[in-house]
Amino acid sequence: MEHLLTFNNDMLVSGIILFVTFLLIFTEGVHHIERSKIAVVGAISMMIVGQIMGFYSPEDALEVVDWNVIFLLAAMMTVVSIMIPTGGFQWMAYKIAVMSKGRLYLMLVLLGTAVTVLSLLLDNVTTVIIFGPLIILIAKQQKISPVPYLLAAALLSDTGGIATLVGDPPNLMIGSAANISFNDFAITMAPITFVAWIVVVVMCKFLFKEELAQTPDISNTTVPEIPDARLWKASIVILVIMAGFFMAHNALHWEPWFVAVLGMGALALVSRKVHMEEVMTRVEIPLLIFFLGLFMLIGGVEHSQFLEYLGQFILPFVQSDLMTATLVLMWIGAFLSAAIDNIPFTAAMIPIIQGLEAQGVPVSPLWWGLAMGVGLGGNGTHIGSTANVFIVTISERLARETGDRSLAITPGLWARKGLPVMLGTLVVATILFVLWWSHFTTGAGCVDATCVM
């Protein structure tokens, strides 16, 4: 191997800051300091130390931020914030409850399907924020436990969100870094994601067998009117147009963030009675701050060449057996994402894969393996994805309000339900990656049509 990098003090210091920051993010439930605050402190520490040691600066930190991801997330959050007060989502959820006619597994599947379909465009975090409280209301009305439906919503949205570029925050990061278009992402990931999603639906029937045997009270289930039907219909039209623009963004030479901003602007103009000040209170600003801090933190590690140093040890393995390397990345990505949240792990892996690409490695399968691994890994624990954290939070709040501790989704409960789902879908995904290998060896990062070394 030519010109091996030597481990130095810059790498050591940046690695320590990264490790401590990730450790604090992982143990958020212990010290109760928000991860957005931890990410910002980590980023600031990296900038100060980096400037003193000469490998990083505040100017560098601004340049490493992937603004495509930030603007796209912010715009889509604003779109949803305008749509929520229309009452359309509430109408949709109650319509599903009425359609199920007391058949609880059918209601679970229909709610999970609705959450998944929305996750394809609005991202899984946003959809569970919308549907989580609605599921609790429906469960209260039918006098059943909301726990299986909350868990299913998170598991199915985490899985379904893998299918599109905007379905899961890690996808946004991967797509932006690898310059993967909306269509290419969907064509490559949708088939394998659909199979994994079906596996989750089937597993839910057995994992929640006891809870689904309850007898619901459907006497008071009614579908509410949509308070602002005009804006709801306009929102749906704009979302459909946005979906079309997402698919055509390459031909139009528009980045996905610009399509999202156009949709946001159109919806803001249509919603004349909606005050933007109110809308912005529902935008997840802490999540955006978390992303900013994370990008700046990882940027410092990258500038110290620590990630390049790690990459040189991975290079021979990838060159000798790309398929095995992809599958190993998928499984490691899944387990580490379950342990430390899939967003930080994705942020750390992106520059390593980019470094391999710079050395001539056809990295296309690695991008898909990473996306699949971190997406499925999110199901493994209660902190595996941001969507999971939200679902756990509202269940804990419900348990406190009612005094019924069985309504809280504990880490142990999530492990009993989510970990089998993660392992089951990983096995299926592994088999499909092997059978459909040629499907994953074209596109982003490929030197030729097959990516064969």
C-alpha cells in the first residue's frame, strides 16, 4: 500500500472529541442533556482545538456543513407545520380506525401503511410526530393500549423510509454526499425496502399477538370534519406536484432542497390565514441544530485526516471482496445505529466511503449497504432513530398522565419487539443483496457497469 498515513496528535485529539461527543449523545437518557446541545458543544470544541492545533477553523466548519440536507429538512418540516392545523391528518387517522371495524391487526396495518406512505415524502421523523398523538387519541377512544400501534408506526416508518431519498434523514446525507438523484435512490432501494416492510408487517402480527387480542370499544369512533378542507386539499395538490419535481429534479437541474423550498413557498402563499410565526414553533429546530453540530464535528475529524487514516486499513478488504465488505458494512451499520442513533454513524461513515472512492474504489454498493444498514438498525433499540425517541417520549408522558406504567415503552420492551424485527429484516436484506447484487452495483460511485473489482 502506497503512502500510509501515520497516526499523529491531530488525529488523536479529534478522535477523542468525537468519541466523547458520541458517548454523551448515546447516554442522553442518563444525563438528560439534549443531544442538540451536546453536538453544538462538540462542534465548538473541535473548532477551538482545531484552530489552536492548525487543522480546523470556524471557516472550515461552515464549508463542511451539507446545506442541502439542512434546507431540505427545514423546508419539509415547514410544509408539514402548515398542514397539521388543517385537521386533515386527524381525519385520515380516524377514517382508518373506522374502516378497520374493530379488527385491531387490520387497524395496525392500515395505520402503519399510512405512516409509511407519508414517510416516503415527509421523512419518518415528521410522520411519527404527526401520527403518534393521533394513535393515542384513537386508542383512548377504543379503550385499548396504544403501545403496539405506536411501536408498529415507528418500526414501519423506519423501514419504509429507507425507500426514498427524503424518507429518512440518513438518506438525505448519503444522497447529497454521493450525488444520488431522487429517482436513482427510489429505483435501487424501493424493491428491497418493500420486501423488508412486508416482513415487518407479518412479524407485528406475532410480536403483538396478545395486545391485538383485546376487544375494542368502537361505539364512539367517529370521523371528524376537516376544519380547513380548502387548505388541506391545496396541500395535497402541492405535495403531489413536489413529488413530481423530486422525480424530475435532475432534468430540471434543481437540487431537492430547492424543490422543497418551492413547495414551502407555494403552500405559504396559499395558506393566507396561517401565521408563519405559529408555523415555525412546530418546526423541529433542535433537530436542525443537531445536524449542524454533527456536520461541523465530523468535518473536524475529517480535516485531521483521522477518517482517512482509518479508511486505509479498510481499503484492502474492500478491494479484495466488495460484496462481503458491503454486507459487513450493512450489519455493522445496523448494530452501531441501534446503539448510537443512525444519524451520527452515517455522518461518520460518509467521509470514509468518499475517501475510498477517491482511491478508485467503486463504492456504489457501499452507499446502498450503508443506507440499508442504518435504516434497519434504527428499529433495534429505542434510541436507534429520532422517530423512535419521539414515540418513546410520548408514551412515557402518557404513562405519567394516566398513572399506568404499562403504557410507557421501556428500553426492554422495545428490545423484545424491535430487535427481532431488526434481525429478521437484516437477514432478508442480506439474502436479497446477494441475489440482486447486480442491482446494487450500478449508479453512484461506479467505475464501470458492474462495479466488479
